[in-house]
Amino acid sequence: MVAQLLGLAFIFLSTSLVTCNAQAVQINHNWEVVYLDASVYGVVGRAVILECGATSPDMYIWSFTKPGTEAIKAVVYDLGKGTRVQKLAEKLGQLTVISNSAAVSIEKLSVAAHGLFTCQAFYDIDGEPKVYYYYVHLTVRVPVSKPYLLMSDASPVEGGRIWMRCNLDNGTGPINYVWKHEANGSISVFAQGNSSVINMTNVNRNHSGWYHCVASNSVNSEASNRLKLETMFGPDIPDIVVTPFSLTDRGYLALERETVSLLCQAQSNPTSQYFWFYNNSEASAGPHFIISKILRKDAGDYACLAQNTQLNTRSKKTISLTVYYPPDGSPTCSLEPALNHTSLRLLCSWPGGFPSPSLQWTTDLKPLGPEEDDALLQTNKLTNAAILLLKEGLTTSNGLFTCMGSHVALKQTTACQTRTYIPPADPACVAYVTNTKQFLMLSCSWNGGVPNALVWWEGPDGQVKGGEETSNILVLRRGTALSGKPYICHAKHPLLAQTKTCRLTLEAPVLLTQHRTVSVYEGSDVQLNCNLRASYLPVDEITWFNNQGVDVRGTAKYMLSRTSAWANLTVRDTRQTQDSGEYRCSTSNAVGGTEVSVTLEVKRYPMPPNVTLAKVMYNSRLRTEVHLEWQVDNKEKRGLTGFILEHLWVMERPGRRSSATNESEDSEERIGQPVWYRNIIHDPDVRAHTVGKLTPTVTYQFRIIPVNHRTLGHPSAAKTPAEPRFNVAPAVIGSAIGGMLFAAIVIVLLLIFLIRNRNSHPRLHNMLFGLHHSQSRENINFPEDEMVRSAEGGLEESGGSASPGPPITLPRASSPLTLSPQSATPTISQAPPPGDDNEPVNVTITVKATGS
């Protein structure tokens, strides 16, 4: 049955042209085929599912027929042995069969998939087979691509004509086009329809802006990028804006010295170039023409020329500017004394301006009598005004006077005021000295009055200075001022009937001190003070002189601390003979000088009690340290602050210092001039001290001096250190035993040497040991034995003709009292043989044992 069905299926594929047209397939005479139609829409690049029945068939075959052709080509089939995808499926998209069904899914749908898909489904193959034909009409739609906008002219001239086209690369129709215009931040629909081209006639400046088109179909909608349309036009007639704005029948007005701004604006695209002309002469370029601090000579005609360089068009407008100027600032009011400070003159002026300003005093003045009319002076009422007020028209109180000024260029009147003041206080007198200190200046001032007061000086002996306003300075050379005599300053004001005065009485400075006599113990620091009594005039720096009359500045002995009102002198480390005496501090000012003296008495501390050395002894036989003990006789309870322990090199024994063996020289040498070396002991309660690091070969003397601060007492009697007690017997015995042991060792070593080298020294060997024991003789002799034999006339002979052997000298140990521990080394000296090996050899053995 399967084979038959397969045969029918492949027969169908080969005869599908006929069956599609007849929409029937004859399987056999008993079976009927079922046909079903469906339509599906898909979008390029997306996914679509094609259904093949509600249930999964036993076998199926999917085929594709391209529109406009009748060929049926297999795409995928499953004949019971798995799905088989044909190569044609690759052109349609990514085709996959949905599991557990015959439906296919096509992802990334291609345009080539547009056509008729047929699914032949076979059910119940083993029973009574059923055949279904599913016709799926797939329509593949293409979304519109991003459109791009074209313009025939992006910068048309106003009144011209252009077209715009919205181009597409892809898109399934029908396609709708919408044209949008963006200007001044708002977007509006300019046109719409199914045409991709629009025409614009009579283009104007309102058409300028951004344009873009939106293309849409049943799948999607896309908008193009913006494209700007710039309409070229202008320039229109310029509009001139004048700032600040002021208009009359003759044109624009400006106030002199104001900054006038002329702004020219003309509608134009591209922007116009602007040129300014003043009285037909080019003055500036650019839309702004700023006249800083305009003057009346700047009045005239100003024209603005606007030019469109691209269209080569221009326009022009002219205005007239008139400069009106008031006087500078405001009226100036002042008053001044007149008639030798007995009257007042009021002055009001406001020069300049066009036209001239009007000035007027508005203060109610005291009316003048007929005889005083000539004193009232009124001059040029338009530009200035002056009024003279006599003494009778003045009041003793302060007064206010106002001058009003008006000008046609000003909306409001302006005024100035002046006021008369009596100085609030009395005249002030002060004296000061110039920087060079060569002159004394007396200053008198009376400030605060309006008008200014008149000030003059009167001094003793005709020292005067003429009148001046507000202040007056009398200059005197240094030293010419009279001490104690008054200098009087006179001051006069128009509002006062009486003059006022102040006076200065000049004096030389005065110095004070707390103590005229100061006592202090020797060795301490003392401070001497010098104070300046309040002085009217500035004084020179306070100077101190010592007891020798020398300025103490710059010396290490003295320390100065000072201010402008005092100076203290500190005498350091006082000494009775050096620092006692009279000290002076002095200063001066422009009038004169002064000084004060202070007597300094430096006292010595009382003598300390006497001290006696009780014990002076070496600590050991090495003689490098000396122990001292002393006693203090202080029955009178006198002051004691410490001790000075001194030692002196008296003599030195050269034999003890050198290493020579000659101990017979006991002479002593003196060492230079005597010099006492000091050890300071600050504790007065100490009664013993040890001096170390002494030279053993030197003989010393010691003494002690009591100290009470800086006062030294009488030195004690000098003493030489005593030797410590010492037992000589153990040292002598030890040295003797050591020397004997050393000598025995040397003799044994010599005998061993002769026995081992008897062939080299036969005679010496025979002399010591001989051929027979009975013939041996003593060859090692003491010096005493040698002397005895010499006295007896010769030596005993051994063997008849043998020459006597060389003597061997072994010295005796020296006395234990002269032994030195540093010298215990034997010295063996052997004379060289005279020539023949058989000749006698002289051997001398010297043993030296020393000890202390």
C-alpha cells in the first residue's frame, strides 16, 4: 500500500500541471481527494507559518509554484522516514518543519517566497488512505525603505519655482506620501498624496525652513532626513532704532555726552551688509553704530545702507539727529568769607549748556537797608549768581542756602545747597618734629567750619606767623623754642564776633627712676630702670651710658629692653671692681635734653669657712688615683656653696717613666712652671673626693679652696699623697721561684739540643758528658767560680791537651725588691763558631727575672 501511495505521489508531481488546472487528482476509482485553499501574508525579513491540516499526516509533500509559471517544485517532504528539505527552500528563507505537525515555518522571509505553496497530506495509509491538498497562497510584502528628499533648488529667489521629490528604494504599494514643513519650532503638513513629487510656484520667504517626507504602506512608515529650504530675498527698507529714543519735529534728539546707539535692521536673506553714512560720508560698517559721549558737533543726518551681496540688491534710510545738551553736572554752590572774615559771599554757577541754564537763590535772606543795596551784587542771572551778605545780615546760628537751576533739556530742575557751620570745637594746637629732627613744627587748626576760619600764630620774642585759612604751621629750628613760654594760636570765623585761641607751652623731657642707688651681690644680673614722664613733644631714643661713660648699645655685657616710654638696662654677671659706679640714661627733644643717673654698688659675698685636708693617699701602688678627705671649720656659720680641689705637678722620676734597667738613677726633675689644675665641687656637704687619671711617675701636691658664690676662701696647705701600705715578701718569693723554673727549663732544652746534635758539636758534648763518667766535670759555672779559678792560675785540664771549653754564664736572680713583672723573658745569645766545626763554641745563657 505504501508503494502504491508513493507511486501515486510521484505520478502527481509529474502530472501536476493538469491536476492544478482541474483542481482534482484521481487516485483510483474508489478514493476521493479533498482540496482546501488559504491565504497568508508575510513580510520580507520576518517569519511566517504555513499550516498543513489540523493534525499531523502520515506522509506529506510541500511544493511551491512561482507566480506566472505553472511549474510545481518540491520544497520539503516526509514519506515516513524523516523530513527531507530540498535546495529550493534556501531561496525562500530559513525553512523548518514544526515538530509533531506538517506545518512549516519560514524565517527571514525572502521576496522569492511570494507564490503558491501546496501541501499534499496522506492520512491512514495502512487502512483506508485519505488524501488532502492544502493550497496556501503566500503574499510577501516589502516594507518601505527610508526615503530621501531631493530639491531642484535649495536656495531659490523669492518669487521663483522649485520641485521636491521623495525617493524610495523598496516598498510594496500602494504608498502614501506626506510632506511636512518645520519653521520657528513648529511642524505642519505641507502636502500629502500618492505622488512622490510636488511643485512649488511663487516661492516666498515664508516657505523657508526644514522639509521632510514620510512614506508609508500597509507594512510600515519611514521618514526622510530633513532638508533645508532657504529663500533668498531682500533687503527691505531698513528700520533704524535710536537709543535712547527722543523725537521732535526736527527728528531724533540726543543729550550730549550720552552714548547713542543706532541699530539698522532690514529683512534679508542672506543677511544684509550694513553701512552707515554721516552727512554723506561713510562713518561705520555693521548694523550697530554706537556714538560714545555724543557731542553737539555730531548732530546731522545719519543714513543706513543695507546690501544683499548675493542678490546684488540694496536699500537705504536716512534720519536726522539733533544734539541737545544741558550744562555738565549740576549747579555748584559755595560761600566764602569776605571783608576780612566779617561777611559772607554766596556763589552759584552752572556753566555751559544749550540753551543756557537759569539760576536763582531761593533762600529767604534778611532784607538789606537802603544804604546796603550797593553791597548786593547780582551778576548774569542765567549762568551764575553771587550775593554778598554783610555782617548785619548774618546770624550766629548755622544757615542753609539753596540755588535752583533749570534747563530746557532737563525734565526736572536741579539744585545745589551750601550751609554755613561754626566749627564744632575750639582750635587745636599740636607740635611735632620733622623726620630729620631739624625743625619743630607748631600746627594750629580749626576744622569743620564753613566757610574756613582764619588762623594765625603769636609767640614770645616776636615769633609770629600770618593768618591762613583752616590751619597754620609755625616752623622753628631745633633748640630755638623757648622752654616754658606759651605760643598762642588765634582763630576767627565770620559767624562769630569774638576770636578763639589755643596755646602750647613747650618743655624739655623729664626722666625718672625708681632707685637712685642699687646694690647687688657679685655674680648676679641687675636691672636699672629709666622712665620718661609724659612729654608733649616726641623725644629721642633713651640712651644708657655705663660707669665709664660709654654707650652700652652693641655690647654683650649689657642687655637693653625699651619702649617709647621707658628703657631698662640689665648688667650681666656683675663684678665689684668692673661694674660698680654711676650709670646714666639720657634723652632729648626739640626743646632740650635731660639725663638721670643711677649708682650701682656691687658687693662681694662673705668669706667662706676655712678647710683643712685631713687625708691625701694613693688608692693603690699604681699611683693613678688619689683619695682625699677634708674638714670644714664653720663655727661661725659662714656661707659655703662648694669647693675647688686643685692639684699641681711637682716633679717626675724619669727612671720610672722609661723602660731602662738602670735603677740607680734616683734624680728627680722639675716640670715647667707650677700650674694648679682644678676640680669644681658644687655640693657644699661633700667631704671626700677621688682624683683619677694621674700619671704614676709624677709627684703631685693637692690643696682645697672653699667657695661662697663668687668669693674664694683661703686655700688649705698643699699635701703630697702618701704611698699605700705594701707587703714585699710574697712578690719577692714569687719572682725568685719563677726565675728558677725558667732557668731550669732553658738548661733542659740546651741539654736535649746537645744530645741530638752531638756529631755537630762533639767537643761541647764531650766537655759536658765526657768519655767516662768519672772524667766528667762541671762546665756550667757561676761567675764567682770563674773568678776563683782565675785567681788560682788556671783551669783543670781533662785529657791532657784538650782546650778549655767556653764558659757558660748563668747569672743569679736579682733581688726580689727590684723585680719587674713586665720583664721575665730569658735572653740567650750564642756567638758564631770561628770557622772549624771542631773548635769550641761559646754559649752564653742570661736569665733575667724582674718583679715588683
